[in-house]
Amino acid sequence: MVSVFETDDHQHLRKAVRAFVETEVAPRVARMESSRTVDVETSALIARQGWIGVTIPEAYGGMGAGHLAKTIVIEELARVSGAMGAMVQASQLGAAKILHFGTEEQKQRWLPPIAAGACLPTIAVTEEGSGGNVLDMQASAHRDGEEWVLNGRKLYVGNSHVGHVHGVVVRTGPESERSRSLTAFLVEHDQPGLRLVPYEPCLGLHGFSFGDLVMQDVRVPVSSMIGGEGGGLDVAYSSSVLYGRPNLTAVALGIHQALLDETVAFAKRRHHRGAPLARLATVEQRIGRIKQRLMTARSLAYQAVHLLDHGRDCDDELVAAKQYGVESLWESALDAMKVHAAAGLRRDRPIERLVRDAMHIDAPAGTGDVQLHRLAESALGAGKGQWSRRLAHITALHPPSAQQSAAADHAA
């Protein structure tokens, strides 16, 4: 079913990504699952298609196709491989900080190779003691002449073992200043003192790199600072809101679609008392619920990124899309497992992989509880401003008119 938000260009892009994924990625999934290691080769192959640069302006070598196009790319990849959908979404998140806050020199240096697939970026924010509360981080940096010296450990860094440049947020001021005491830096992967913790496979997303970085007296030039001294919180939050949430929503959509497809195929193929399982009322109801949830999740997701592409305020829509997208995916995963029954527990069936992969989508960019907290803040008039209002114009395909902007300001 084609969304009302999709143009002919979006449909052509979907067909191209789907054809590539079916031909080049699908045959590799079994190997990813059996090896449970980071798939560097497939990550590089996908990056070379240019899709990491889907929202990067053409002036920097990107596609300049916007956030709905990005959603379609990630969704189609995740439909076949949640791991590779996660790889692209994490790369997009890493590029966001440069798009939003990079100097012209930084954009000229990093965006073209990212768009070409020669450089995979990351963003490294989370720590063991801070979780979703960025302000509690303890990794730090101090200035030494024309350099900054970074120390600390970052956890759960997407693309950690395939990334070429890490966007690291650390504390550069006293904790008493909280919101203005964090600063972001671009740290190249081979910088002396930067160490990757040996990769350990997780529950799902086998093939995706999701590990830890240790910094021990890592020296970076002052020119590697991004967003200005004390601007690290803005770099982290804006990237999470405008890229992290819709990107993860797109991964959830791809897995959700695959759950529906696999469950329908199983219900048609498996027979009970001489008739397909699909004819049982309980099975039919479960399949109907999965499709209903998927359609609703996709509508919320596409509406949110459509607004983002038009430069409109849409923080709440992005939050709601991720919260519902993940929660509905989990509900559908349970329904799918009930249809498959014991057959769904076998490692040789896709449904088992899809359920494991689905468990990975909640925590990054804020758990469901965090999303509901943000929506409650907005409803109560206690929100902290709209990141989309501040930054959506950078990648907007259709910026709002002055009249629309004035109307939005009045409504706010």
C-alpha cells in the first residue's frame, strides 16, 4: 500500500532499495546469524550505494532526498536484515551532528566521504551511570594548549567497530553548570589512546556493531570541537530527536513488515485438520491485529518525517511515532509467536530472529517511558522547545512559508 506522503521518486527509491536488498543482503543474513560477528563487508557494500547521504545536501555530495526517503531506505533494509537497517540508521545519526552543528570546514571534510560511503560516522553519548540522562555522564576532557584531552568510556555505540569518525560528547565544565558543561568532539577511529572493547554479540541484530569505546588521554585538536564549547547537550539531543527517533522508528517498521509477511506465509502454508491455519478465527484475528498496528505505525512515522521534510514543528510527532512504533512491534511479535507456536522457537525460522531483533529498538534515543515523559511535558506546557523548529530547515525539502511559520509561532 502506497502512503499518501510518497511521491513517484519515493516509490522508485523503494523499488531500487528493495531490489538491492533482496539480491545482495538477503543471501548474507544466514551467515550473519551463524557467525554473530560484525559484518564489515556488508556494511561497506551498503554504504557504497550512497544511502547514508540520503539527507545530506547535494552540495556536499549527498542525495538531498529528505527524511521520508531516509525512512524508506532504512525500512526496506530492516525488512530483510534488522542489523543492516540498524547500521544505516546509526550512520545517519552520526551524520546528523555534522549537518546540524558542523562548521563549513567540518562539513566539507566529512560529509562528502560519508555520502559516498567511504566514511561511517557514529555518535557516542551513553555511559553506564547515565543511561538516558545525558547530564549524568562522567567522561571528560580538559584543554591543553591547542588540544583537548579526552578520557572515559562510552557504551552501546552504534557502528563502533566499523565507524571511521566518532562524535563523542564529554564533560568539559563543572557538573554544577549541568546543561552547559558538555562538549562534542569529532574523534577519528585510529586516534592514539582510543580503544575498542572486543566485540560481544548481543541478543539480536547479529552483524551490527554495538559496542564500547574507551578513551585514555585521547588528544584531539581544537578544530575537532563541534557545536562549540558547552554545546554538547544540544548536539546530543538534537541528533537523537531529529534523527535517532525517526531512524529507529524506520527499523521498527521494517521488522514489523517482515513479521507480518512471515506470519501470513506460515499461516497459509501450515495446515490444521486439512485446512490452512489462516482459516482459523483466532489466527485470522491475530494477523488482522498485526496489520492494523503496522498500518497505524507507518502512518504516524510517515506523517512525522513528512512534517520534518517541510520544516514544520514535529518533535511530538517524532516522539509519538517511535513510542507507538516500538510498542506495537512488540505486541505484534507476541501475536506472531502465538500463531507460530512452538515452530517460532526454532533457530531456522525467520520469526525467531525477528523477535530478537525487535527487542533492540526501544532503548536507543530514549525508551518508551522516556517518550511518554516527553509527550506529557508537552501536554502540560513544560516542554523544553522544539528541535524541529530550530534545525529542520537545514534538511527541509519544502521550507514553510513566512505565513505558515507565523501561524506556527502563534499556535505555540
